[in-house]
Amino acid sequence: MISAAQLEEGIRYAEANYRDNDQGHLQVDKQLIRNKFDLNGAKVLDFGCGMGGMSMWYADNWDCEVYALDIDSHHITVARKVQEKHQIKNVTFSQRNILNEPLESHERFDWVFLNDVAEHISYDILEQIFRQLSQRLSPEGRILVTYPPWESPYASHVTHAVKIPWCQYLPQKMLTRLIEKNNQQIVGELESDLVSAYKGLNHLTHRRLMQILNRSGLTPVYRRSHSIINRLPGMRELNLSFFPFKYLITKEFLLLRPTTQVK
Ligand SMILES: C[S@@+](CC[C@H](N)C(=O)[O-])C[C@H]1O[C@@H](n2cnc3c(N)ncnc32)[C@H](O)[C@@H]1O
């Protein structure tokens, strides 16, 4: 069961992600989604919603209906608490593993978001998930995948603790010792500290993701590689995804449609 301290920390984290538009690791996601997409009237699936910050942000910013699921019970407990506290009506949170409890044929979505989820799931499972999601889209439905690629300075998810960008390239024994030395508890039931969070990463690159998507029946229609270079004056819109700039990418955005669109 989730402890009182975890609950409190989770609520703080989820509220920050729900409210703050100008800071935090989801700021770029929010900017891109707000500028490019219209979710009004849409059925939205927030897949791997975590503690629900983004799910509630979608619900708050658009007249849409959000179904938000996550495999981790602690995350869903936190999400429901925040939802209750802020009286957000148009979101339903569910603890669900869609490989054991597949989405049913009446569960159709105009938008499916995977914000910072794909890099946490093993490749074979990810392929099965994408295949199922591609079959649960409405006729014009789209999937947006956002993730830090493995080349990214922050891809290890532990940079804030060990204070070394690109630390994923250190010898793994040395890095494991460093993470253990700076270890922190986190809110998850399945991943409850930084060591388990690091070990749960699948080292996802754009190339690897494209192979998985090809096999899952999904085709990219738009790619944006947000990088450190975009912070420089006059460089905001640069989209550099090739070597050596790919090592400066902080977040990849890939918009997908089914390869064969079912009408
Ligand atoms: C880094 S968190 C991102 C949470 C949220 N999307 C956000 O942006 O704040 C990754 C989430 O993916 C969830 N996850 C991992 N594997 C999953 C699966 N097979 N099905 C559903 N959720 C999963 C984890 O439990 C975790 O909450």
C-alpha cells in the first residue's frame, strides 16, 4: 500500500504537472500539444498516465473526455486524490494492464498520448501495446509518442541525482554504484527507487522505435526533435535529429497513424 509520505510527494508532483505550463519536464510537450492539436470534442487516451498530471491538464484545457490508465496502482491512487481535490470531472483513471485486460472494440480514441512512457516498456511488450492501440483509434485517430531518446543528456532519468549528463554511457558498474550512492525513493509500486527506475529503461532510440512501429502497423506523420540548441536565441524552431546533434535532443515527438487506416 502507498505510504502517507509517498502520497504527499505524489500529489505535489501531479499538481505541479497539472498546473505549471512554464516549467518542468513536460513544458515542451504542453507547448507542442497546445500549438499543434485541437482536442475539443475528442476522446483522449492518456496511456501510462502516471500520477495523472497531463491527463488533468488535457481535461482542463479542452472540452474533451479523458480515459487515463496506468499499470502502477500507486500512481493511480495519487491521480485519483488530485482529481478529487480539484473536482476534475472529465477524466477517468484506471489501473489497467491492457495486455491482460485489452481495450474493447467500443473503446475508440481520437487521440492517444504516451508522454514519457515508451522508454519504460520492454520492446516485445511495447510492440504488442502499439499494435493494440493502433486498432483502437477512431477513423482519423492519432497517437503521439514523446520520449527522451537514449542519446539524450537526460535519458538516464537519474541525471538530477548523479549530476552527470549522458551518464548512461559510463561503465554500467560504475554508474550503478553512483546511482546507489545517490539513490532516492520514488512513488511507484513497481519502480520504487532510482536504481529500479534506471534498470527499467529500454534504451530507446528513434531507429529502434521505428522498427517497433513498423512491426506494429503504425506510420509516422510528423517528427519533432526538441534539443538543447532550441534554447539559443533565434534557434527555437530548428529540428536537428542527425549525428552529432542527436546527442543534444532532450525530447522526441512522433505523431503516428495506422499504416492501414480502418474506416
Ligand atoms: C515516466 S512515467 C510517465 C507518466 C506520465 N505519462 C507523465 O508524463 O507524467 C511512465 C509511466 O508508464 C507506466 N507504465 C509502464 N509500463 C506500462 C504498461 N505496460 N501499461 C501502462 N502503463 C505503464 C508507469 O507505471 C509510469 O507511470
